[in-house]
Amino acid sequence: MDEDRFQSLTSKIDELITIVNDVNKENQLLKATYGSWQLERQKLLSQNKETKAKLVSILSRLKAIERVP
């Protein structure tokens, strides 16, 4: 293999290594972002459940008040 082809292959391999490293960093960032979104989702679902329970309680009390003559 002549020196030019070897140098070209070496350069391409270095480029691929750089691309793989960049993709790995991006993947780690995406995983971290996904994890934080999952935590936020769980928090919002919990808040929604609590709010729904409070609303049901308020509606029950209002219905009870309406029944009182």
C-alpha cells in the first residue's frame, strides 16, 4: 500500500473516531435529558393525581351542602 493511501485511511479513521466520540457525548446528553423528563413527568402525574383527589373532595362537599335543606 502506498503512503498516500495509508495516510488517507489513517485520516478517515481519525475522522470516524471523532464522529463516534461526538455521537457518544450526544447520546449521554440525550439520556440525561430523557431521565430528567421522566422525573418531571412522574412529578406532574403525582401532582395531577393529588389535584384530582382534592377536586373530588371539594365536589363531594359541595353536593353535601346542596342536599342540606
